[in-house]
Amino acid sequence: MKLEFKYQLMKYILIFLHLVMLVGCESEEVQQDFWEVGDVTKSEDRIALLLDQEPDILNIYVKGETDGDFQIIANGRGDNEIFHFQGGEVDTVVSRHWKSPICKTIYVPKTISSGKVSISTLIYPKK
């Protein structure tokens, strides 16, 4: 009887701890907006900003399907990264440490002649 009581008590303690972890976890809402490249054969750019906080991480989400290669250049106050993408289906995120509160994201076609590309750029602050 005592062993069964201890088992039940441990089960309730574990359930309680899980609930505390779920409620206590800080969640941060992030607005992720994708911009679709209008003409995949021409360069296009957008600017992302992080206001009032020190930047830490840059994430660039890329989705689409193309018949050729393209690049995405992330440029901001001394930070410059070039990401290469091959033709075919793309659904990926590239992430880098980032010091600038600004990121100019530039889409650059290479061998692409048709397809669809959507891009989202997010700058996350230091915690």
C-alpha cells in the first residue's frame, strides 16, 4: 500500500512540475512576414530593423521553388553575409550572429529564369 501511495504522489509531483514549466516559460511573439520576390530574374531588396534593443541573431527564412541558382546577401553596418541557393525546392533558414540593428536583405538572381521565392528576415535581440 505504501509503495502505491508513493507512486501516485510521484506521478502528481511530475504533473505539477510539467505544468509549472509550461506556465513559467517565457514566450516571445515574433511577427514573421514573408515578401515574395516579384520577378525572380531581377534583384530586389528589403530592410529589416530592430529598434531599442541590442541585436544578436539574424535569421533569414527562404521558401520557394526555382529552376536555377540565386543568392541572398545580408548587409548591415559592417556585417555582410552571402548565402548561395541551388535550383529546386527551397525551404530553409540560415542563421548568423548579427551586430547591426539593420539588415538590408538583397535577392540576387544567378542562373534562375523562373520560379517563386519568398524571404523573411528577422533580427533577434540579446536576452
